[in-house]
Amino acid sequence: RKPCTDLDVADAKFADPKIAHTCRNLGYGRRCTAVCAQGFVLEGYPQLLRCGADGKYATVPTNSAPAIPPRPPMCWPKMCSASLPNIKGVEHDCTDKQTGQNCTARAKDGFWLQANISGEPQPIQSVNLTCTGSGAFEAEYPEALRRAFRMGCALGDLPAGVSSTCEGRKVGQKCWQFCNNGYTGNATQFECKANDQTGDLSFAPVDGTQMMCQEVTLSRRRLSTGSCSITGVNATFDSSMNTTNCESVAEGAACVVECSNGFTIDAVAGPSQYTCTGGQLTTQSRSPTPTCTANICQTGMPN
């Protein structure tokens, strides 16, 4: 009586990575099973096999069915749903991928990723992932998908009479341009964004209206040589939802109180504008601080 070799060696059909078995170098009469590997769903029943006297595997006979040569089980791949790269600034084609399939996560325009390559942090634009048998994606550089880094917009020269809170803003972040004292015009909200065709970053008006300030004639008055600050002036200022450039404002200069990142401003009322006049901040805005609504988180959720 000959022993039975490994099933995947004896029959190449069982070497398929979808199939798992316990049939390895068994003696006569020993039993084993052939099922689906992790990440695959079995259609029907596992194959219960036995090593025959001829050194070949066959199904275990029953009263109603004789022993026959083994047939591979029907195995269908599962869908991966865990560890999707759902982070802000990243797009991917990993939806509906099945066990063994690959996909790619890419940084959107204006963002970049960072991976540890040869022990050194390096900027990259994409990461390859594989749908594993556990139902989760495995990334080539998992550390790169913890966060995407934003690129910044260059502010450039502003028109005459215009001030801005846009310095240092990065892609996806909003800011305001507004008129200085001695000029009149509506404050305009801008966003640092990437051009759809070229990917270049620049500030663009949110409502499509360009900023314009018109010079006005001011009555002569004696100017203070000091400066103004929002501290101690505006009791409703909340640093958790408001941000401002109204600290150490020069006499005659303008500034604004706007919403912090993570909050959406009332688009009709806009920011609260102030002017440093005689060492005091004064405002003509309807409210000393803008109306800010907290944004709902849509990326980075656990899965």
C-alpha cells in the first residue's frame, strides 16, 4: 500500500490558491478535507477524502455513493470592506474589490503622502493595496495612509486697498479678503484650490465674484499712534470656533473675525469686520462675531 502525497501535488486543480486542504502525505485509510481558503466562500459542502490503497485520494464512500476521484470545491471570492483608504485628500479605486485583487490610493491635487522608504520619510503620490483573505486591505506603505498632507497656495500681490487672512492657507482651506479703512466694498471669501485641468494651486473666490474695493474720501482727524486688539474688546469671541487677524492692528487698518477650520460661516452675513480707530476696534457688522456651524466629519471613519 502506497502513501498519498500532497493533494495539490497529486492533482494540479487543488493547487488553486482559492482552495485549502489537510491532505498532506497521508497513509492508507487516513482522511482529510478540502475546503475554501480564507477570503473565499464555499458553494456546497467540503470534500471529505480518504487515502486509498493505490496511493490516490478519493471521496469517502457511503451506502448511497461509491468512492470517486476528488473534485475541487466551488469557491467564490469575498469582497473587502475593512481598511479602505477613506482619508481626506485621497481618492481610490478600491470599492468592490475581491480577495486577491489590487487597487491604488492616490493623493488628490494639492495633497501629498509620506512613506518610510529605506528607513527615510519620502513624499509619494500613490500607494498600492491588496484585498486580503481577512476582508481587509493591506497597503504597500500603510503609514502613508494615516493622513494626507496639504500643499499651500501662494497669496501674491493684492489689489490696492485690500487686506486678507489668506496667508499660509492650504488646499481646501478658506479665507477672506476685505477692504482697508478708506476703501469700501464687500468682504469676499476665497478658497485655496487646485485647477481641474492643470492641478496648479491658487486662491479662487467661493461665489465667483472677484474682490473689489473703491477708495472713499475720509474726513481729517487726529490719528492715534497706538494699535488695537480684539482681546478684551469682544466678549463673544470664542477661540474654539473663531479665528482673527485683529491682534495688534495698526491705527486705521482693518481686520476680520471669521470661523475657524472645521466650521462653516453664514454665507450671507460673512465675517465680522473691524477697523482700528483712535486706539479702539469698531465694527459696522451686524454681529461682533460671525455665525459658525460645526462641519460634519465625512472621512477617516473606522471601517
